[in-house]
Amino acid sequence: MVKLKITFYGASKEVGRSCLLVDYGSRKFLMDAGINLGAEGENRFPKIPLNLIPKINSIFLSHAHLDHSGYLPF
């Protein structure tokens, strides 16, 4: 049986910075990569580990607002 795991890297307790990773078997899908428009510094960006970025197979955007797409390209 293939396992499904969802990890939130932003927006789980806030508005903005929408970003979650879906692990499905050996595949990794990123859903949104947004920024928090009301924050400054590192709190503005999703908390994606840098070593994870090359392992992402696909990125899906729910829509093109900056709070969902502003971290692209990363």
C-alpha cells in the first residue's frame, strides 16, 4: 500500500504563506509556495528545508495571488 503524507510549511496557523508538501510513495508534490505579505524577514517565507527543493517532482498552484505563488521561483 502506498503511503500518503502531508506536511505544512506555511499557512497552517496564519493567512498567507500557503505551502504544503504531499509525499505519495516516492513522489513529492508541492501545493502552493506563497509568501506572507504582512511579515518581514524569514517569517515572510515558507519553512521549506533547502535540501528538499531538488527532490520536488511537481508544483501545483491553487491560484496566482502572492500568498500562494510569491515564493516562486525559489
